[in-house]
Amino acid sequence: MAIRAPMFRRSALLTLALLPLLAQGQVRSKAVTSTRQVKIFLDLEMQLMEAQRAGDAAAVDKFISADFEQRNAAQPGNPIPRAEWRASMRDQWPGEIWLEQMAVHDRGDTALVSFLVRPGGKPALMVVDAWIRAADGWQLKVRYLSPSAG
């Protein structure tokens, strides 16, 4: 277990922070039911991924809060800070990525967005993003990440 946690951290960081960095930029969605809120946040998630894929730090900064962090299930007490998460944009993840089963729980100035990410050929990850309403739109404040059996 002690060996797996750091590996999960590295894998999770690469998988979600870097998974949008596709060589060909293929991000797809399988939406069964698309509500207005799902469409809004699916668009935001895909815009964030495109900014990461392009290595556009200024565009990424518009989508993530100044105190953003990612927390992984294997090491919940050891968050990945914004700077480390952003630095990972320099790498690439080849293949397709599917976003599936998105749900949005809108609570006014906070939206909890959950979905599955399927990076081409890799096991699925369950993502829960906490978005906050900012003066100029929504910003991602915290990302929770866990392997999924789905």
C-alpha cells in the first residue's frame, strides 16, 4: 500500500491533470440526458481541457481559482496544489478521453459536478469538481479524484 499511494498520486495527477493534453485533442462526451446545467459545465470542463491541451496558462488561470487543489482518494490528506497541477500541463496524454455520466448539483454560488473520465484504454476515474461563481464566471476550486469500477 505504501508503494501504491505515491504511484496513485502520480498516476492520478497525470491522468486527470494531464489527461486533457491529448496529442490530437479528442475529448468526447457520452451524455444520455443533457440538462441545461450539464451542458454549461460540460462546456466549462471541455474548455478547461482544451486550454490545458494547448498549454495556454492564461486561459487555464481563468478556469481555476487562486487556491485550487486536487485531492486524490488514495491520499486525501495530501492535496496536489495549484502550482503543481498547472505545471503538469507540459506533458501529454495520447488517445481519446470520454466524459460520461455527468451530474450537476447547483447550489447558487457553488456547483458540484460529478462525472466519469475514461482516458483511452485506461481505467475510469470518478471526478467531483467543486466550481464557485466568480465575478467573471465559474472557477474550479477543488477537484476530487478516485478510481472507478464503472
